Amino acid sequence: MNGKASKGEKHLMKKNEIALHRVVWCKIRYWQRLHDASDETLARYLLLSPRTLREYDHDAGNLSLKQIENFLEATGLTLEQLTSF
């Protein structure tokens, strides 16, 4: 082995990776469960509608840095704290 991944291995690695927005969204939903927060409360923290939360459950690709920043500010968390649990 030369230490380099073959094209097939690269494709497999890409397929198994989880997108950053998905990881962050899962952490936000996990925080919601830990704190028994309603969808309405979470939506208010993110400045979204509750319907958008459900859409993000399927595809969080539109989750913006501003929305994450609003959530962190509303909850008093840092990005490091959010991603550590």
C-alpha cells in the first residue's frame, strides 16, 4: 500500500461522512431534548417557524451561521459547548 486511497475508497469515505450542518442540527435537537424545550421555543431561539424545524429534520442544508449564532446567544452556549455533547 502506498498510503493513498483508491477512487473506490475515496467514494466510500465521502458516502459515510456526515455533513457539518447535519451534525450541528442533530446537536441542536439533542439540546432541545435535554432541556425539554418545545418546538416553538427552539424556533424562537433560531428565529424560524416550527414548520421549518421539521423541514430541517429532513435536510438541514439551509441552516445558516446566523441561525446558529442566534441559538447560541439565546441559550448562552458556545459553539464548543454545543458540539461537545
